[in-house]
Amino acid sequence: MRRPVGAGALMLAAALLLSSCTSGSEASPVSSSFLPSATRSEPGPVRHDAEPLTKRFAALGDPAAVTWQSGTTGDSSAPGPSTYWIDAAVQLDPTVVAGLRATSGLTDAQLPELPADVRAAAGPGPWQTGAALDAAFSTAGFGTRVYLGAGDVVVIRAVGSGDAG
């Protein structure tokens, strides 16, 4: 014997279906756990222009210097949208650094493998990272891991959708 399905159950099922099909806005943060393990393409040229970074990561403020590279992940011969990566070493204003050092939950960390020029600009460390620090930079469709150096440098490793340049 079949039971009648209630209107509430139908509405709940429809809402779940719709929510699973819609995407977030471009301004929605992407979780830093999103950082995929997909193969990265060769990096593009070394860049020193701050504007592409500051428009994505407002927490940078007005950086004194930037060194960064970007590329895509996965197989470039496969059709479809690309996932972009950005690795950056950014020298920040001391007041911005002071605010980042006050972030709760910072723990000691090792830098991931970075393109040679970005690694050289990062300096020696030691490095700290944390979920709250990652969240402060995970905006505009990019999930990030952020590493705070002993001086005034942060290293950003970001992955997301949209144009990286």
C-alpha cells in the first residue's frame, strides 16, 4: 500500500535538489580544504604587479612588494572550465602584519613547494599558519593557505575558479 507523500516532504525534496544545483556567488569564499591535488601546469611569468592580488585578497592592504606566479591545474587538453592556482610572496605594511599576528590559532608550519622566484622572495621564515588566517584570505572564489613569516612577508597559495591574471 502506497502512502501519500505530504506537501512538506515534496517541498523539502525540491529545495534540496535546487540547492545542490546552484552555485555560490563569485564573492563566496572557497574553503581552503578545496585546494586540489591536481597536477599544476607550468607557472606563467614571474609577476610583480599587486593589483591582481589585492583585488582578490583585500586582507593584503597596500603591499610594499609582491612576487607571484599562476597557472592552471589538470589537463589543458580536456574541455571545460579551468581551475587556477596562484602562489605569491607579499611584503606587507607592518600594521597589516601586526593584525595578522593577532589571529587566533596560529601554528608552526613548513612552506609548501613554491616556484623558485616566489620561494626566494618569501625569505627564510619561520612560518605560521591557521584556519582563521586562511579564512581571512579565502575570498572571490579562491580558497587559500596563508603562511605568515617572521618578518613582514606572507605567502599565499590559492586555488579557485575564474581568471588568475
